[in-house]
Amino acid sequence: MRSRVGLVAGLVAGGVLGAVIGLGVSVETSRPPMVIAATLLGALMLGALGQIAQWVRAAAGSTRRLEYAHARAADTQGQQRRRLDEVHNRLGRTERDLTKRLDTVTEQVTRLSEHVSHQPAEIGRQTRQIVDDQVALLQAHSQLQRLVPMSQAMPRPGTWAASEDLLLYLVGHVLREKPALIVDLGSGQSSVWMAAALRQSGSNGRVVAIDHDVKYAEQTRELAAAHGLSRWLDVRVAPLQETQIEGQTYTWYDRSLMTDLPNIGLLSVDGPPGQGGKNARWPAFPLLQAQMATDGVVVMDDMVRNDEQVIVADWLTRFPQWQVTNLQFEKGAAVLRRADSGRAS
């Protein structure tokens, strides 16, 4: 309907204007027909102009709308382009990150596969070694029972107690050498087994077990009494105290409880506990070596530990007349004797 407004307005205005002009001409010329012709001509001319003006206005409006729509489209397109660029950048960063992580995982998988490829043989070797070690310990325990029969069952060695292989060595040494005096630093099963070996050999020797813990000392006494070994075993409680040696302070057993022990034929060092301090067992040999018999032997347990290795190495440096034999036992052991003793380990 709006598209016809200019046409109708032009026709009406043109008709009125043409009628006025035609009326004036008719009056002057006395020719009435001129009114009708002028009216039609004016209506046609102004109607056409009105329609044209309406078209021009409509075209201008359409142009503005198109420009606005184009501008909005361009703005939207720009935003979309920026968003696409941002998404592209994010994808690029993600791709680079994933590529880097994939390379890392690939490298780790490669290393793992190489490691695993060697594992079956290594696991098999370790398993066989563990089985062999346990079989050896069981055999040692069986030999202990044959060498020194006990009237009652003994607790299973291990953990804090001496292992079966070391017990077998100590018992064998006592049966063979028959030392008159054995000092066992750290009472327990080793004390009882060596007392049983003295009884088995018919020796009048004795074992003096030293312990800082009243509870453990009493347990050792009770175990010895249960097997009828109290005659061969003397358990002494020697509290730990600070001891000065060569200007250094150590925490060790009360030395006064060991001054009456001359000619020690076997010194078994299995205490004090290692957690009591660094090189906790170091004072044993410096303090007691002067009380050792000429053919006396020192046995250090737990040589798998670094502290015990350092201690024995230092002993040999300070007392070069002594030599060491390392025993490949479950927890390791070292046997020290004078180089000129003429005895085999």
C-alpha cells in the first residue's frame, strides 16, 4: 500500500494544479475544454513524479538497510573469523602439547619394554637365590639339631636373632675348639646354643652373655633354664652408658661388668643394637682385645650393614696383627683372629 501513496498523492495534486491552470487558460481564451486537458496532464505529470519520488525513497531505504545488514554481517564475520583464529591457535597448542606428551610416553614405554624384556631372567635368578638361601638355612637348622640335640623345641632364629647359618658356625667352633670362656655381646639364642655346645662337648667352659635390656636378659635365662643349661650360661645386665675412648664418646655397655673376664676364647659381637647410634658396636674390640686369649676369635654379625663393615675395617687398621675372614651368611659375618694364631676359621 505504501508504494502507491506517492502515485495517488501526485495524481490528486497534479489534477488540482492542472485544473487551476486549465481554468485560467479557459477564461482567457474562452475555451472550456482546456480545463479537462490541463487537469489530466497535471495529474499524470505529478502522479508520475510522486511515484518516482516514492521509488527513490524506497530505494534509498533499501540501500541503507542493505548497508546496515552488510555492516552487521561484516562485523559478525569478523567476530567469527577471530573466534576461528582463536580456536585454531588453541588446537595448535593442544596438538603440540599432545605430540610432546606422546613422545614422552613413547620413550617411557620403550624404556619399560627394554627393562621388562630383561626381567624374567632376573626375577627367575632372584627367586632361585631366595629359595636356595632358605633351603640352606633349613639345612643349617637341621644340622644344629643333630650336632646339639635339644630336649625342647627352640624358637626359630632370624630377624633380630642370629641366623641359622651363623648359629651353626658358632656351635661348630665351640664343639671343635672348646673355648673356656665365651663372651656373647647381645644375649639370646646364640648364648643358649653355645652353652648347649659346651655341654655337648663335655667342656667346663662357660658363656657370659651381656645385655642392656632386663627383659631380654630374663628371657635368655628362662630359655637356658628350660633346656638345663644354666650351669654353662651366665647372663649379665649391663646398662648402656657413655664411654670415652681416645677422646671420642660412645654409648656402650657398662664396662665394669666385664673386667673379670680374662682369656676370652670367643667374642661374639651382636650388640648393642645398631639403632642405638652410629658405630654402636665399635668399642667392643678396642675395649676387650687386651682380654682376648692368644688363640681367641672375634665374630662380628650383621656384616651386610655398612656400619659393621666400617667398624671391622677400622679395627684392622688399628690392630694390624689381626686378620679377617668374611663369611657369606644370610646377614653376613666376619671372623677376626691373630695372624700368628695358626688356627683356621
